[in-house]
Amino acid sequence: MKFITKRIHALLDYPVALALIVLPFLLGLGESNPLALQLSMATGIAALVLTILTDHHLGMLKVVPYRVHLMVDFLVAVVFILAPFIFSFEGMDAYYYWSNGIAVLIVVSLHKPEVVSV
């Protein structure tokens, strides 16, 4: 059952981007590798920019098609799931990336396709 609409996804984008910037500090990421902190912050900033540029109701410039936004989200999920293996993240660093990656995969997989009127 796919129920996450473009509108719901847009509502999630800004808080998720901000969480990716702030949570690494609150959780003390970077114990196993400083990149664990930096990667999340960089991804959060990129996600914020992507959200601002996406053509959904909360996008400000609407130059990136929503479909491209979903593809980027999927790629970020895959990178987050693989990052602990590639960069030797351990403990909280690894759990943070795995849980975020899985959460994003779930959101993308539950996306309800838009009905296009002709």
C-alpha cells in the first residue's frame, strides 16, 4: 500500500534535512571516523538545497523535477546503508547511517505515484 504523496514527502524534506545537520552533534557522531559527522552534515545541506529547488508545493525555485528528487533520495539511502562498510563506521556511527538509509528507502518505496491528467 503506497501512501506517501508528493505533498507528504515535501512536508518531511525540511525537517529531515535539518535533522541531518543537527543530529550528528547531538548524538556525538564521529567516534569511529570523523567522516560520520561530516557526511551527515554535507548530506543535510545538500538535501536542504535540493528541497528548495524541487518542484513540489514547498519548493521555492521549482527547477528540479520531483522524480529526480526521488532518485536522489534513493541514491542517498543506498550510500547511507553502504557508508558504514566503506568507511569503517562502528557503533552509533554505523547505526545512525543504517537507520537513516533504511528509513529513506521505506519512504521512497511507499511513494504513491502521481496521477497525471491528460
